Amino acid sequence: MKLLPNSQDGALQQAAIYHVGLFLVCLLLSFFDTRQVMGINPWIKPMKFCLSIALYLYTLSVYLAYVEGFEALRLWIGRIVATLMYIEIAAVTIQAARGVMSHYNISSPMDGSIFAVMGIAIGINSVLDAVVFGLLLLAPGDLRLATLWGMRFGMIIFIAAGFEGGLMLMNQGHTIGAPDGGAGLPFVNWSREHGDLRVAHFLGLHGIQILPLLGLVLDSLLGNVYVRAGLISACSLGYGALMWWQTKLALAGKPFFRS
């Protein structure tokens, strides 16, 4: 098994590189922009999204490269997902440049339209993620057991993170017990005083990297297939439980961390 196979199509990697470049541009702009949106520099949010999206795009390209067959479907999934992420980051960056919120902002027809476009893009992307999960079930390629199961469990948790987004949408914000924009941790700005749904959302989104890497380690260190299967299953369930616990904590209005 190759750890990082060549992807069938370069659209996802090209989009990942683009987002890394945009991160550097936003980082540079942050040094010259003294404005604040919700208590932080307006370029912090697009920087966070650039890093998260770049990692997601590259990870998805690896996942798709390990699927056997379905060449045309994999090709179009890659291209559509890349396009959807371009749309998402464009919306976030445009709103940062305007000095306004990108999420939950319906204060004007333009703001509401931008937020709606973002929601539609993420909704379509979630459907495609479910298709990728189906491909990993139906046609996995040259993968050892714990790594494959880590990818499958990671996709389940990643898709569950979309429900966290739904909770934030219903709440019209990510903070529970106070308006968004209070004191938070550096860069991520997770609330130190109130419940924050972004913590569980973050855990869910990065399950697609953490669990397969854990599976890879188990495959490398252990020989017994039943032990590897049991350990990756237990770790994945524990990871999901951690995400669920953070969700319950946030919904109760309690911060995950106090300084």
C-alpha cells in the first residue's frame, strides 16, 4: 500500500494549493488592516477556512485515489468539490474585505444572498461526501484493514460534523448563552466563557485525517487483524463520543476550556 497515491485528477490538489496561497495573502493583509469583525481581525476567518479547506481537499484526493474503478465519478466529484470550495472561500473572503460577518449575516439582501450561496455549496458538498463514503464501502483499493476502517469511520464523523453546522444555523450563531464575538482562544477564537459549537465541529471535520493516520499506525505496529479491527473501532467510537460530549457541553452553554 502506498501512503500517498497519485490522485486521478489534479483539481483537488490545485485547489488545495490555491487555498494555501490565499492563506498567505490573508495573513499579509491582516498586518495592515486594523478593523475588527466580532472582536477579531477580519482576515482571521478566511485564514482559518483556507487552512481547513486545503487540508480537506488534499485528504479527499487521497481518499478518492484509493477507490478502485468509478473513474468518471471520481473525476467529477473532485472537480465539483474543488469548485464548491472556491465558491465557499470566495464568499468568506469577500465578506472579510467588506468588514462584515460571512456566516449568519442576513442584515441586507446582499449579505443574505452570500450566506445562502455558502449554505447551498456546503449542502451539495455534504451529499458528495456521502457518495465518497459509499465508494469506500463498495470499492476500496489497496488498503490495510485499520487504515481503511479509519477512513470509513472518519467519513462518518466528518459527515456528522455537518449536523453541527445545522445546529449553528438553527442557533444563528456558534455561541450558546451569549452573542458571538466574546473572549476566545487565540486564532480559533473558541469561547472561553460560554458554549461553542465550533469545538465539536472542528473535531468532526478533522476526523478524516486523524482516524486514518491512527489506523495506519496500528497497521504498522500490530499484526493480528482482530486486534487492529477492535482498536480502530474503539478509538473511532471514542472520538465520536468526544465530539458528542463537546456538543452536549456547548448546548448546555458551558465552555470546553477555562483559562
